[in-house]
Amino acid sequence: MLKKSLYKQSTLFLTVCLLVQIISAAVIGLSVYASSEGISVEFFNGNLGANVGSMNLNFKVINNGASAVELSDIKLRYYFTDDGVSPITVFIDHAANSGNVINTCITYTIKDINTSGANKYIELGFNAQAGSLAPNTSVLVKARAYQSNYSQDFTQTNDYSFCQTNTDFAAWDKVTGYLNGVLFSGTEPVMLTPTPSLATPTPQMSPIPTVTSSATPTPEVIPTPSGLETPADWMNQAVPNGDFEAGTILWSFYCDSVSGANASNAVYSEPSGNKMSKTAIENVGANYWAIQLKHAGIVLENSKTYRLTFDAKSTMPRDIIVSLQDATSSLIEYYGKIIKIDSHMKTYTCEFTLNSSEGTSVAIVFEMGKIGAIANKAHDIILDNVHIEKITSPLPPGPPAPKEDALVASVTASRNSVYEIELGKEADISLSQSGEIALEGSIDTKKEVVLVLDNSGALNSYVKDILSPLDFGIYSNRDLTIQGKSASINGSVHTNSLFTSTADSIQISQTCSAASFNIVSKNVDIKTLKNITTPIEMPYFHNELINDAAEDFMVFRPEDYPPSFFPYPMPGQEDIFIIYNIFAGRFEIFGMGTLVINSSMYFKGNVLISLRSTNNVSEGFIVADGNIIIQGENLYPSGPNDKLYVYSIGGNIEYQTSNSTINGIAYAPGNPANPDSGKILFLGNNNTINGAIAGNQLNFTASDLKVNHTEGQFNVVEEKYMQNTSHLKLVKDVAKSLIDRFVGSKTKISVIQYSDSANDNDFKQYDLFMSGNAVTLKQKIHAIEPGTSGFSNMGDAMRRAYHILNKPSKDPVSKYIVVLAGSVPNRWTAMNNVGNEPKTGNGKADHIKPDNEAYSSTDYAKDIGKMITSAGINLQFIDFSDENIGTVMEEIAAESGVESIEATGKHYYRANDFIELADIFDNICLKINYDVVLDNVLYEEILPAGVLPVEVPDWMSTQSVSVGGVTRTKITGAINNIPLTYKGKGYSFDIGSFKIKVKFMKPGTIVFDGADSKIIYTIDYIDKDGKNQSRSLDKYFNDITVNVKMSVDIN
């Protein structure tokens, strides 16, 4: 009776509590909904193509209410179908709260759902540093979702939230907005039967670790990953993180290793605690843009004047260039200036007025490559306290500059010959001009590019040794942070994003590569720092492991191990037991025996491993859907096969070990839908891993962590489980990335593939300034089917590329042909079946021939190459072959007239792997971006009476003219392809030296009057107001005198 009464009272009490909770929740919900009145969401898709490489999402949240709203309370959702794209990356292109940039204050998650128009949604939110949305203001968020290397496209037309009608911000009811979790804008899609995601549910780690962590205090990490909570309040900083106190967040570094540049960048702490950016330079490279430190961008007002200040010094005196560029395109530059710095830390000031027709998101760029006659020796450049402020009155003017030509700041014209010569003898006259053209504006050259790709079948071979996460002691797909007392890595370390070290001591015996560095450790011993621009992919290979496990019946399911008073013997093992702990939600493997691993073992859930030793005879993995915990103390390998390879598909890996040495692999790629997955944690101290640690995002806090890794240690694992990739796939991936680099610019790109001929192409130019053309061109590249003929007619593809580009244009156009070869040419195109006359004109290849004694395919490629370079088209060759074709490539490139590459002395590029190939394409992209050429520069010379031309360059012509009734000889010619180098305000150039050979037919003093010899420059450019201008300059040579003697032999 008492039990029954207590039961009724308990039931009543629980019911009352439940009702109170429901009523409270309802009241809170009503209150929240009421506070959302006046808040609205507007949206448009930035890319309206049906199939796109990236979804461009543009949100605006407007507060028309009477009170401010905390942005951290707002969430925005976009519903879409992933179309098999994986993994999906979200990048915040621009976010601003009432004009203040808050890119790093945006958070995002990707979650699975099941509706007729979407299987996922992206939820965008704001952290606390985003601030509040004041009345009558708005916040903008422009985000981009894409596959990590753009190798897969989204189909937008089947997406619930896709909007084909809006081309700017406007209402759209198929994106949703939430305030404190309550819907206030838009309509959610109708949910169908739920579909569980890979990592749903993701059980938590065991709350009772068996090892106690060290009491050593752990310093707080300053930087946080981009897209997560911002570590500093930047709302009042005109240049967020301009003082580098948050490491390298919002800063990116580039070093063009292909041109010979060798430099790294990291943020270091002074003894005082102040943080500064340090660029360590070993070699400046061949171009001023070869080394760059770039800020992500700030929003400025058009037509306003600003003052940029920064602190800088260099361990040797040198010039650097500071410039303001469009944040999305280095092709658009608003301001630039050369700054002379020395060994003393000084504050430098620049003033500029923003005149932009493109936009007001501006990036600050420090260029530290080859500028002027810099000595190429090791030195460091320190930067700090980068700041911008709007000003109403400029600084007082300095002393007046000497008056000079408005177009030319400094042009040197040099002409010389012999001082004395015998009558009737010949001599050379040498001429050269160089200097700087000063422009209040920029030379905007249009670009036309043809990519020529070998599809003979040579690139179908699989890459033998592609870089993978297992090639490093520690690899992180995102940020890598090392804290604690000390960490020692005998091998290489890599992260695709930010590397941070706050450990007291950090030692890395080989290369540490990262997109950026923030190193504040007291004791640093790192052999080499390398800044990267191309990430190394972290592949998923659990399907191969699961298949391996299924073949040997090594699949473990929770239902196979129901609760029992006694543990189950593990199949095929001695003194090893297994249970499924329903309270902890995991498998547990333990025992005093040795776990024999004859194949991979797949656990459908979480797993805890507490063993003394293993015998891994098959390079097998323990793979789990969720978390993996490894427990133990004083562990040490019992032999060479005592190695533990663990792979967490959608969870994390946790080492609850201490004073232990473990041979093996820890691999946790994470689930893209769960940002908290893919971590590898060490809770104990004094652990050594002989192998590889690879995760999606790593943060090591334990003391005395050691990792030993040797090159090629896991080649067998890579060959067994990781999918091979062909050279052709890598070529297509890099080609598509090149397309992305020029989207929105005044660039036209064509793609030609070739085998026995180049007939199978559309020969179209795709204008990337036009919306949608980039997607079409990338689809075309993606659709290239591997050729199998084995025939390679490189010359035919070059011929067709030449005729695409060699056409008249009313505007200046820089033209480039990039030939990527995997084989030497073995076919050529003839005019007909009779004879050996090569076809050089346009049109289909009808007569294709093999090599013969009189003419070869290599001869054909060289002849077409000469035709290309003679037309002023920039020609580049890339060797990406498994075979040794370098000798033939060098012969073709050199005889075609291709300039040598400064870093190697060769006339072609050589890529041994994907990273090198991507670096070469980076180099070529920058050349195309930065290189400006001047054409049709006219040379005129009227020789004195009694001086006759004997030999002139091919591009010159001679004619007789009458001057004052005396017949003299006039020499004329046009100089093309003069490279211009941007110098901050204007362009420097060097025509180089050229010679004419003359004969002296008149005795006495011959005067070469400077007024009779000149070079005429005509320059078309865009002034600071965005208007097209054309200026001309005549630059005359100096006077020279030659004494002509007539010797008489009186004997």
C-alpha cells in the first residue's frame, strides 16, 4: 500500500514538473518570437548555373525593430542536396556588421536531413565577437560551399533553397532564420523519415580516464581555427590582427619556389611578449611578387583618402613593395609604393585615395621578392602594427620634387661605339634603354591562355608515390596546435592550415609545412619551415578496410554481444576478451594475451582497447564508426609486428596512456557533418608514437610527446588501402584550379587535348569575365576521357593553339600557351601524303605521319614553337611524365625560343608530383597576372653621311632618305614583348642591348647626333579615375663621336 502511494505521488510530481517545463518553454518561445518582430532575411545565389563547382550563398539580416539583437542568437539555414560531393568545405568570403568586417566571427555546421529537396543543410551562425545588430542596420554574410579541391560539382536545380529569381538581396522564403532556436523567417522543408548520418549518434568519450593528466600548467592557445570563435575582439581594429597578436589569422603567405624563391613566414614572440611577423628569406627568386604576405581584406569607402602605417625592418637594407589590391583579384591594384627599409624598426606611412569601380574590399599586400638590384643573400624581414585610418587632410607636402616628364620618371638611353677607326673598316654601334615609366594608373592588359594537354595515354599511368598523411609524423587536415611542456618529432610535420606551438620546447627534425605559423615557444628547433598554398588531401579509405574485415568475418556489431555476467572470448584470439558496454556505449577489448591481427577489424560503434601487445601480420587496422580509446601504462613493443593501426571513421581517437611507446598509425579524418570529429587526443604524459598521427584537426596538450617517423614507413599501407590516382586526373585537377584563379577577370582560356592530332576539340575561347563560363570550361576538362592511342602529336596541338591566339585585337592582349606533356612527340602533321612539308596553317590535321629520316615529330614541335614565339606569344612547357623525356623537352623548348627558368637554367618546367605541378601552375598564374608587356616600341636612327649599314637585326629595315639635300640611311624597327615590372607607381623595363654594324666611308670626325636616334614609346593605360588614356614619349640617345683615320703607306 505504501509502495503504491509513493508511486502515485512520484508520478504526480513528475507530471507537474513536466507541465512546468512545457509551460516555461512555451512562454520563452512566445517571448523570443515577439522579439524577432522587425527582423527579416534577404537572400540570393551568387552563381545561378545549374551545375557549379561552388554554391555562393548571400544572406542579409535586417533589423527594422526598435531594439538591438545579439547576433550570436541568430542562425541561418540553406537546404540543399549534396549530389555525392564530399567532403564539403564552407568558406566565408565576406561578412560585415554595419560595415565592420566580421569574417572570423562566423560559425557553420553541415547537418543531414531527409526531405524531397535536400539531404543536408548549412547552418551559419555568429560568435559573441560579432556583436549586436543595432536598429535600422543590417549584417551581410557571403559564404561559399565547395568540394575541397573543386573536383566535384553541385547540381543546384534540385536544391530546396536554390533561388533562380533573385540577382541581388531580396526576400526568399526557402532559406530560414532562427532567433534563439525559434523560426522567424522562411519556410522549412517537409521532413520525411529520418535518415541517420554516419556519426549519429556520436557517443562521448569515457568520463573516467584510467590515466591522470600531468599537473603541468598548460598555456592558453591564442589562435583558433578560422570559422570558429575568434580569439580577439577586432571590432575596433581597422586592420583586424594587424598587430599579429592572434598569430597569422587573416594573413596568408606565398613563396614562388618555382622561380627559385626560398622563404618562410611565422609569427614569433619577443621576450616582452609582443608578437611580430617574421619572413625568413634565403633566396628572393626572380620576380618582385615571388614572396608575398597578404592580409585577407578590409572594407574601405570609395573616393575616400586613407593613411596606411606599419612598422618594418630588415636584417639587410632593401626595398619592399606595399600595395592595396582588390581582395578577390590581384589583377586589380589600387595603390602601390616602394619602401626602403633597414635594420632599424621604423614606422612607415603611405597615403592613398581609393578609386574603385570593382568594389571596396581591399587586401594589403607586402611584396618581398626581387626588387631592384637586391643582393641575393639570407635575411629576415619583420613587420608589425599594420593600421589604416581614414583622413580628412593629407600630410603636409615635403620639399618639391624636381620637375620631370609626366610619363617617365627615369629612362636611361645609352649608345656607344669605337672612338677611332680606319677608313673603310666596320664597327658595331651598341644601343640600350632602361628605366621606369611613371603612371598615375595601371596598364590593364587582357589575357588569352591556351592549355595544351597530352592525352596520348602516357598520363594514364598511376602516380607511384603520391603524398598522403602517412608520409608525415604528424598531419592535420585543418589547424595543428602543440601545447604543454615539450614535443619532439623525428620526421616531418604538415598541416593544411595554421601551425601553432605554445609548448615550452618544440623540436622537429625535418620540414614543418603549413599555410601559416604562430610560434611562441621559448625553445624552437625546427629544421625547415615551409609555407604551402596547395593542401595535401586527407583521403577516406575506411571502405577498403571494412571490405577487408568483412572478407575475414571480422565485423563486430553491438547486438552480437548482449549483456552477460562473463566477457566473450574474442574470435580467433587467445586470452583476449570482448564485451559491449551498454552504459558507456562502446566495445571493450582487453586481456593478457596478444591480439593477432590477420586482417582489419570493423567495429560498428565506439571501441576501447586495453591490451599489452599485438601481432599485426597483415598491416590491418582496427576501424570503428565512432570513437577509439587506447588505454595502458608502461607499454612497450614486444617485437616488430607489435603495431596498432586505428582508424576512426566519424569520431575521435584518445590515448589514455602514460610512459608508453606504441608503434602504429592513428587516423581520424572526421565526419564533415560533425565539426567536433577527427581529433586525436593524448591525456597522459611521456608517450612515444613510432609511426604516423593523422587527424582532421589536432590539438596536443600532453607533456613530453615524442613521434618518430621515417620516410616510406607506410608505403605498404598506402599501396594496399589508398586508391591510386592517375597523372591525367592530377593534370585535370590542376587545370580546373587554374580556371578558378581567373574567374571574373578579363581572361579568355581555351583547352586543347591531343593524341595523334588535336582534331577532337572545340577550339573555343571561354571568357571568364562572363558568368557561367568557368563552370562550363571546368566541366569540359573534367569530361576528358583518357586516351589510349600512344600517339603524341604535340606540334599539331601547338599549331591549333597558335591560330586561336594569333589574330588581330584592337586592345593590348598578353597571350600564353602552356603545353603539359607526358610523352615525347611521335607524330606530326603534313600538308599532304607526298613529301615532308609540315602543315603550319589553321585547320584539321588530315595527313598525320610518323618520324622519318628527313623530318621528325620533334622537328615539327620545334618549328611550330618558333612560329609561336616569333608572334610574341609566351610559350611554356611542363614535363609531368614517369619517363625520362627531359632531354627532348629541353631541345624543343630551347629551339622554340622559350626563355630559361632562372631557378633551374632549363627552358621547361619539371614536376615530379602533384605538389610540384600545383606550384608550377601557381608560378604561371602569377606570371600571367603580373607580367605586362609593351609592344610596338619604335626605334628610329638616321646615320650620318658617309656611314653605311652592314648588318642590322632581323626586326629592322633600312631605307635611303634625303636630309638637307644629302642622302643618308634611315634604320627603323619595332621592338615587341618588352616585359614591364610593376614598381609601386609605374613600371620598370629594360630593353637590353642591341647592335647595328656599320662601315665608315668618310674620313674625319663623324658625329652621331642624339637628335637623329630615338625610341618612341606609346602606352595605353587606365588612370586613377578609371578612364582609358594613351601617352607617347620620344626618348633620344646620347651624342657619340668617331674619328675616322685614313692611313697612307709611303713606302
